[in-house]
Amino acid sequence: MTKLKFSPFLLALPAIILISIFAIFPIFQAIYLSLFDIGLLKQDKIFVGFKNYLKLFQDPVFHNSLIISLIYIAAAVLLQLFLGIGLALILNRENLLGKNIFRTIFLIPYVMSGLVISLIWAWLYEYDFGLLNAVLRGIGLSPIAWLDTFALPSTIIAYTWWTTSFAIILLESAMKVIPKVLYESAKIDGASSLKRFVHITVPGIKSTLLITLLIITLFTLNDFNVIFILTAGGPANRTDVLGMFMWRNAFKYFDLGYGSTIAVVFLLFNFILSGVYILAFGTKTIRGEIN
């Protein structure tokens, strides 16, 4: 009886060990390093307490990165959400010809790595030989320095193209669960497509919609692959999101103490975001999704 009682914990032990090594330990290590003036090029490790945190909150570059991150997250998440809903609605249509072909096309970006996606868009945006400027020249217009003049919107578009597939997968799956009889009854009663969407589809996918919103927001907050390869935070820090700011201080300037401080604050942002979600929607959303 005792053996059966503890067997679930024994089965979960390998996962707990891995999570402790690769997730929990780095968190405590980052908190520890944030209290020191330490770098790869410095011989001594000097305890400075919370001076790194005071320096961070007074740093104008951090303020800029925070603003850029909020703009980047808001734009990318809204685009992913609206495109995900729209494309999921298209794929959920019964009379759509070539549905599997369209589904495959929509999901191709999701199976690609961030490096491949970034290189594709770097070629598209390239000033002299890029496809977008080749089209502009072909119709008699001047080429555009996409990654200079429109640096932030360009990175948002590239990132959205890569990640929207995730929202499509979740939302289309949720739409398939909604009973078709509800749509048929509403159609017989004369409800328009818009009313059927507002009063049947949206309530039916509400739980999945809210969970999708949280996940893609966290993904967008923590990922900077596309920006790193396309602009590296430039030009003039116009695409310098928090992840890029953290990487530059820790691995370019070799200031591990300050970089760890940024990482800890970054982690707090993730906790705050998750907490806001839980407080706003409670656990009923998750229970509703499971049931």
C-alpha cells in the first residue's frame, strides 16, 4: 500500500530533477549573481547588494527597452490573435476546398526554427537584392530600407508570420468542439454570420481564447530570436526589447551581475503577467477548458 502511495512521486522524480537542474537552479543563481559586481573580464567578485537594481531602474536604456517591449508585445499578440481567429474560422468551414492543403500551408512556419524564419525575412527585407524592394522597383517605386525606416514594424510582421500558426492550432481545435446544431438552429432563426460568431463561436472558444492569449503573450515577451538576427536591437535601439537588452549586457559587455539583474526583473514581469491573468479570469477558465 505504501509502495503504491509513493509510486506517482517516484515516476515524477526524473522530471522533477531535470526541472530543478535546468529551471529552478538557474533562477536562484541569477538572483545570487544580481547581488554582485561580477563579469567575465573581472577578477574579483564584489558584493553590491541591490545597487544593480537601482542602476537598472535609473537606466534610460532600460526605460527605452521596456517601452519598446510593450509596443512589440501589444502589436504582435493582437496580430497573432486576430489572424489566428480569422484563419481558424476559414479552416473550420465545412465547404472549404483543399482544407488540408491550406492547413499545411498555414502551419509550415510553426515547424521552422527562429533562425530560418529570420533569414527568410532578412532576404525579403534586404535593400539591394530583397524580394520586397525588387517588387517596388518593378512597379516604378523607390526601394525602402525596411530594417531602418520601419525596423520595429518589420520585426513584428516577421515574428507574427512565424508564430500565428500556434494560435490557429488551438483555436481551430476549440471551434471543432462547438456543436454544429447550434449554428444550424441560429441560421434557421435568421441570425447573420456576424451574430453567429459573436453569440456562438466566441462563447464556445472563450476558455481556449484566454489561454491562447496568455501563452502567446509569454512567448512574445521571452523570445527575441527574430530581432537578434534582423536588427540586433538597432538601429539606435529602436528594436531593443528586454531580451535583447539582457543579452547585450550579459554576453556582449560581459557584465554578468547587471545581466542577471535584468534577467530577474524579466522573470518578475512573467510572474506579474501570469498573476494578472489568474486574477482577471480566475481558475474557472482553466476548469471550463478541462471539462
